[in-house]
Amino acid sequence: MIDSRKTLVLGSNGFLGKNLKNQLLLEFNNNTENLIFHSGKEELDLLDSDLVGKYFEKIKPQVIYNCTAFVGGISYGYEFPGKILHDNSKMALNIFENSRVHKVQQIINPISNCAYPGDLNIYEEKNFWNGKPHESVFDYALTRRLIVALGKSYYSQYKLSSCNLVLSNMYGKYDHFDEKRSHALGAILNKVYKAKINNEPTVNIWGTGSPIREWLYVQDGVKAMIKASKLTEGNYFFNVGVNKGISIKDLSMKIAKILDWNGEFIYDTSKPDGALEKRVDGSSSLKLLSWEPEIDLDQGLEETVEWYVRQK
């Protein structure tokens, strides 16, 4: 069933936003009459509340997918902590307040799982507030927690509905692949590919290779967001994940095998690992959405590597 509500995608030029845009075009049968895609700061600076208000007044969105974020990998967080905290917080506040003023019906917010307490291995919704985020992602994580709090408060006082979905680390086409801005998977894929085409015998990996991470194919993340938009009005907060992780070392070996690179990985133990293990319990989304992620890591990696190589 096609959603007839006026739908706005904020951040449609980013990794998640591009994939969401493509899927929504399919959902709407390429009818863009009720679809608006915000392409970036040049079109609308989300840090300026007055501009956001005028934009919302003009287009009158009923549903907003909030894919905006100023974020990168671990090194990015250490380099830009103030900007990450300021810009992401201000964008969230501007979006929620102007959604209230301009009678938006629903906001869909993808939330990074780094917002969970840093000492947890398995992320369950009941433990979301039981500790501080890991220091390696602390500032960005606080801004994601702010969004969760805004969702609860704005529904409680103003009946502004929102769905806050905590997602596993996502990967897939349109991802960042440079070391500074990407998650581990994208950075490793980029390094191994370069080593292969340049006949280099080694690839350096940040940290020990032992941290365990869970990976969600971006198409599954997008499908979860769209399904969440069909929920009845209210404030929702739940995980989307597979509760199955893989070490950075084993992930590196999978990528090397797909690319048919037979070199050696050198682990730079002087660099921080971040949290040692992160897995997401997605049982709540299975109940709420009557759905669970469909694409396993092996299939997702094959498709991601194939897409990445085609871009070169």
C-alpha cells in the first residue's frame, strides 16, 4: 500500500539517505508528488531554526525521515568532538521543534547503537540509559540519546509521534570508504582493494582486530525504517539488529577472500579498539514490525564489494 502522506527525507545525499531515497521511490512507484528529498546544507541549513521553519511551512511535510548526521569513524570523533556535539544536537532540536510548530505527524529517526552504555556487550532497550557511552564515541552518542529523549518528551507534551530505531552498524552501497569517515568495514574494504590493485603485500588495521561488531546491511535498515512509519501514532524506541557479531580480524579475512587478496594484515595496537564487543538484540522489532533483517553478512558483503568495485 502506497503511503499518501507528504514525506520528507532529510539528508538524502548521505549513505543511509541515498539508500532510503531509492527504496521510497520504489515504494511510491516513482511518483514524487508526495516525496521531497533534502539534499544537503546548500539547500537547507538545518542548523538555522528560522530557515528550517520556513522550509517546513512551505512544503508541509507529514512524515519526516531524519537521516542527517555529522559523523565519522573513531578518529573522526577524536578530531571533532565539539562540532559533533554541537551540530548534531542543534539539528535535532531544530527538527523536533519545527515539526511541532508545523504539525508534522511523525518523525523516523535512525539511532546509532553507539548510544548504548559502553560497558555493555549486548544491547537491550531496557539498559539504554544504564551507563555512559564509550569514550571513543561519547559526543556523537550523546546527540543520539538526545533524539531518543526528544521523541519521548515531544510525544508526552505535544503528541508528536516518532519512531527511534537503534540500528546495528550498517554497510552497503554509497557508504563511506575512507578511513577517517567510515566504519571499520568500509575502511578495510578500501584498503584491501587498494592493496590488491597495487600488488601490496600488507594492509594495516587500526587496533588489535579483536573487537566484535555486528553489521546490518543498509537495505535491511531502510526496510525497517519504512515499516516503522506504518506504526500507529505514539513514541517508539526499539532495536533493529541480528544479535550476531564478528571480530574485525575475521571480517578482514572475509573481505580479503572476496577480493582474492592473499596478503597479510598488520594490526596497529597503538590505536584504540573502542568497545570490545557490540551486539544488538532485535527481538523487539521482530514483534513490532512482524519482520526481521533478511540479508546475512556473507550475501551483504558480496553485494557491497561488487558495487564498490564497479565504482572504480
